[in-house]
Amino acid sequence: MRDAFERLARTVAEHDGQTREIRGDALVAQLHRASDAIIAAIAFQSEHATHAKVSAASVFAHVRIGIALGEVVIADDTVTGAGIVLATARYAYLASRLAV
């Protein structure tokens, strides 16, 4: 899972975003525009699928990505807000494997 998070964080940075924190099995990132988030998510899922095909790892992390708009509150190095709750608790789980 750590490898997947590292690759996702690189993809977020390549799309001018910032990885804010990792919460157990969730990576929380902030991008300036929804279109940037969608493009980054699709780019990562494409790269992740390719990585799965060529990886010799015996365990593969299936990654689901949820994207939500909304006010974000950053306090004490923690990111929260309605958008974060929706993206991590609901939208990501609606996506099928390797989907956004």
C-alpha cells in the first residue's frame, strides 16, 4: 500500500496538487481545480493498472479514488470538512476497482 501511496503522491504533485495526509488506508490530497483532481486520478489509475501488470508483487493494492468539492478546514496538521468526509467515506467506496 505504501508504494501505491508514494506513486499517488507523485501524481498529485505532477498535477500541482499537495498530499495533505495519510489516514490508514486513505490518502488526502488537495488540488486547485476539480478538473486537475480528475485528470490526476485518471493518470494515477492508468499508471497503477500498468504497474499491476508488470509488478512481481504477490499482493496488489486495489485503489479507489473519491473526489468531492467543498470547504476544507486545515487545523493542527489535520484536514477535514464536508468534502473530505464525502470523498473518503462515501465516494471512494462507490467506485469499482481501478476507477474514479
